[in-house]
Amino acid sequence: MNQIVKLPSRSEIKAADTWDLSPLFPDDATWESALGEFEKLAAGYADFQGKLSTSPQVLADCLRFDSELDRRAERLGNYAFLKSAEDQTNDTYQRLIGRFQNVAVKANEAASYIRPEILAIDEKTLAAFLAAPELAPYKLMLERLVRYKPHTLSAREEQLLAMQGEMAGAASRIFGQLHDADLKFGTVENEKGELQELSPATFTQFLQSPDREVRKNAFHQFYAQFEGHKHSLAAMLNGSIQKDVYYARARGYESARHQALFADNVPATVYDSLIAAVRDQLPALYRYYDLRKRKMNLDVIHHYDTYVPILSDLSVEHSWDKAVEVVVAALEPLGSEYCETLRAGLLGRWCDRYPNAGKQSGAFSSGGYDGPPYIMMNYKPKVLNDVFTLAHEAGHSMHTYLSAKHQPFEYYNYTIFVAEVASTFNEQLLSHHLLKNARDDRERANLLNNEIDDIRATVFRQTMFAEFEKITHEMAEAGEPLTVEAFRSVYRKLLEAYFGPDFTLDDELSLECLRIPHFYRAFYVYKYATGMSAAIALSQRVLNGGEAELQDYLGFLSGGCSKYPLDLLRGAGVDLERPEPVSTALQHFGRLVDELDSLL
């Protein structure tokens, strides 16, 4: 009888392998007390209402109060979110999330008058205010706020929108609960003959199995659950898209996409040129799939054949400590302070390291201004990609650490646009380090394969996702119903375009769009693609440069949101309004494919 390999419960995980959240709050009781204090303090917003135009001092006092409340809210929200991520079946922490969101929505409602009241100040008075020393810490914030004047409603309308906050997140929360907690995928026999639990956290592990039957069985069994729940999942995704369209229309934006790009001051041409550039280079991707099919001796290639290393017989294993040392060694070009800080955090309690039952799938970095820049992993020692994931999330966390160290709270919290540069930059340095130290051609080929797959997943795949978001939001804005069949049809056409004419597409793959968590936070996946493109350029600049190039990059990591993303990147040495970074990344991909073909 086959043994069933199950994920351990949360209580079975060693404390040393989990994150230590006590720097945020020592325990739940302290959190409860802090939540109550926050709720009481939020009543203080009323003291400033109707008075913001009276003097620079009053406005400065209000903004200082609002910033202090935001900082408290960030700490409260971080603790509740991280606790719930440990085990999404734990009702205690689901309640904490719900209670925090309820209190936070009420605080946002109480503060909702601030933006319209500031924007109602006449231009001459506001200009005089901005020159006042009392408002110097908030000048940049206020200048950015003025950009939103055409999209800001009356105080009452803003209050009504703020009141909808919890409701607006319902589709995303329901999807998360269904995907990570309620859907049960059963067990699959792995290549060792063991019955292993199939879940969103282990799905990729099965797809990396050297046994094709294991990959095939896991793929079809996994997607059977999405087929069985496709109508509910489509309704959730439709609800999220309709929410995006509603808010864009309510605020007078040209489209939901324009609203999403507005905050970063990114022109739509950056988004559109990315899609155009990637589509232009799709033949290089087709060539890679053909290489895979030939080198793996496959008659036809399926999606479940694209994650396993081509040299699947080449075993690579990194314990946690070994992975940390490899990552830190790869990042030595970033200097001793960066590396020593990171090593201490990764070997200490920054990270929640291994999978457990109910744990949120995937990986993330979730830092704040107060407390360590935490990392959640579902680390598996035999999966090389997990070492790269660790380097990726470490990039986010060190970005948070340096921005919090060098910027005030108001300007430390960088946007996703630049976040994805910091994370994929680290992956580029790791790949460079491992390739440089490869022992033979087979190991080098395996590493090339890994980097190719990383670019494929980050540039090509995320651009396909970005195109899906663009098309489906445009459909919703045109009044076209987003049914299961509508989603399947759009996604199928994109799969055909991005995988090419010689790729065998299983029907189930058209449902992949219903299982992507990113789609509940629309129009940010393109930043993965632009981020990796910038990261490739910047990593080469640092590796081939000197102290000036390093300081440019560290200055970028320390910049928080003190400038708009495109300006921060220009300061680091790359301009994403020009076509070169994306073209360079795609050309680099083509060269890697050619070298891999020659080595195998």
C-alpha cells in the first residue's frame, strides 16, 4: 500500500523555521489592544475637518496625524495578514483580518474628506501653503495629490467610495479562500511511488517531476477542480474586473488601465510597447519550445512539459543554510552591508521557510516601516527554482529595509513597478554567479535552462497576462458579458499566440486564467516584465561597472517613492520609456537559447 505524504500541520513546524512576528506585536492580546487604540484615535480625524484651508500649520498637523495613523495601520495589518498566511484554515486569524479591515475601512471613511478638502483650496493659497516651512515634509505628497484633482469627487462622494472598501475586496478574498483553503485536489503518486498531496503549493513541484506520467496526471487532476468550479471562479473574476471598471468611471478616468497607470505616472505607451515588443520576439520562444521537445525526445510538447528541467536527471539539492550562503555569495557585488544584513535575516527569523497544511501558496515579501521585512517561502530543497525564489524575495526585503532606513515613513513605500526590478536584479546576479562557477557543460546547461525559464515566466508569460487583463477590461468597459466561455475564448487565443503553432494545448489550460491570483489586482503583472527587462540592464551595469554604478543602484534601492518610478530608474541608469531595455532582455533570451542548444 502506497504511503500518503501529507503536509505537516502548522503546529508541527519548528519555531526556528518560522518567522518571528514579535517585533510587530508580542502576541494576539497586544494586537487587540493596539487595534482598539487605533480605532479610538481615528475619531481624531473629525478635529481637522473643515479647517484644512485655514493655515499651513493646521494642514501640517492633519497630515502628521494621518501619517501616524497610517503607520499604526500598516503594523496592525501586517501582523494580521502574516498570521492568516500561516494557515488559511485558522478561523482566529481570518477573524483578525476581518476585524482589521472593518476598522481600517471606518478610518478611511473618517479621513475621506482630506483629499477633496485640500483640492478645494484655491490655487494661489495652496501655492503659498507649499512654500511654508511647516509643510516642507509633505510638499512632495501635496504636489502629487494635486495631480488627482480631475479625479477627486466631493467630500460626500469620497466618503461613499471609502465606505465600499471592504465590499470591493470581496471577490479577491473569496477567491483566496476557495483557492488556498477549500479546493481539495487529492493525492498524486510521485516518481518514487509515494502518494503525495496535490495543492496549489505543490503543483509546480509535480510539474517538475522527471516522470512524464506524474506531470500529466497532476496537471489533469489539478485542473479538474477548476473545471468543476469554473462558473463560480468566472463570476469572482468578473466581479473583480467590474469593480475596476466602476472605480475608473466613478473617478472620470479614460479606462481602468489608465487609472492603474496614473499613480506611477506611467504612460500607456510603456504598456503597449511592451506587448508589441514581446509579440515581435515570440519566434524566439517558439524556438525554445522546439528545443525542449527535441532534447526531451517528445513527439508532442504539452504545457506540463515546460517546467521540468531538460536535464531532469541532474539532481540539485540545497538545504536552507546552503541556499542562503549561495544567495549571499551571489550578491557580493552589492557590498558588505547589504550582504551581512541579509544573511543575518535569512538565517534568523525573517522567513517562514517550509510548506504546511493550509499555508498560503507561493512566496512573498511583506515588510513595513516597523519590524523586519518578512519573507514567506514554501521552500523545497530539491527544487533549484526555490533558491532563485529566495533571492527574488530577498531583493524585495532588502529594498524595504534600505528604503525604510533612508526615507521618512511618507516616502519609503516603493511601488510594485520598481519592486520587481529589485527582486529580479537579485535573480540575475544569482544566475551569473552559478554560471560562473558551473563545474561542467551539463551543469551550465541546466543553469541556462533555468534562466531561460525565468525570463520566459517573467517577461513572456507576464506579458501574456497583461494582454489578457487589457482585453477583458476593455470588454467589460464595452458592455460585453464576461462569462466562462468569454474568458476561455480570450485566453485560448492568447495561448495559441504565445505558445505557437507546434505546441499541443490541452483544453483545460484555457481555464488557467481563473486560477491566477494576480488578476484580482489588475494591471500590475506587466511590471514583472518591465522589471526584469530593467534588472537585466542594471545587473550588467553593476557587474561591469565600478563604485559609481553600484552607488547609483543602491541609491535606487534607498529611494522608496521619493521620485516617480521611471525617474528612480533613470537615476539608476535605465530608461523604460525607450525600447532598449525590453529589446535587450529579449535578445539576451535568444542568445541563451542558442547557447543551450549548442551544449545539449
